[in-house]
Amino acid sequence: MESRSVRLAHGDRTVDVRPGKGTAALDGRPVAFCPVLRDGALEAIEMEGARIPVRVAREGDRAFVWCGGKVFEIRRAARAARAAEHAGDLVSPMPGRVRRALVSAGDPVTRGQVVMILEAMKMEHAILAPKDGVVRRVVHGEGDLVDAGVALAEIT
């Protein structure tokens, strides 16, 4: 079973993390680790011979992880994005900059049609219409910086 990617944020730095069994991909770079559990809860991780204490606190779709003297915030942006898409909204699957808005309010769209191009992590990502409909409004336009899970446009 493939694991889902999460975003790990500390200050103004954000990293994509895809956990696996005994490894995690950090921005595509594999890192080996061994979780240390106590009564089924994560107590520490062992990496490169060092044991690093870890504490986790959850709040809704966010988790705060204390590790190595720093606090990191983890968000599951994909879940928020899917929920909004079912409501007819286009949402940003990750933080980035809107490079191109290919539709305007009143334009008809078909499911799967590219309606925006989002630049994130030095790559362009096509934002697709989740259903057939009409663009009710474009919330964010070209050049706007957006966070993960933020509405980009509304389709009715």
C-alpha cells in the first residue's frame, strides 16, 4: 500500500514527506530511520546511529511534531482539497504561485479540463475541473501566492 505525502513545515521552510516502512522520502530524497515505540506510541526515531526523541500533538488535520529541539507542523492538504473539490471548488493541493488562470467567471468547463497552472517546488501543476459546470468566480489569479487547501475558483 502506497503511503500519502504530507507537508512538514518549520518556519518558512516546507518539505514534502512520503513515509514508508523504515524510510521516508524528504523532497524525493530517501532517508532511512527506525521508529522507537513505547506502548504503541512513537517515542523516538533512530537515524544514522543517533536516537532522537519525538513528541506528537494532533489538532484536526494538523499535527505538531517536536523533534530534535524544533517544532514542525504537518498538514494533510490532500484531504482538505478532496473535500472542497466535491463541493465544486478548485483548491490548491499545495502551497505555490498561480502562474496561469485559463478560465474566467462565466466560462463553461468540462471535468478534467485544465483551468489553472500552479507553480510549486519549481514545477508546474495542472489544476483540473472536478466536474462539468460553469466557473462562478475565480478566487485567485495569476501571480497570487496560495497555501494548500485554499480555494482557487468555484464551479457551479
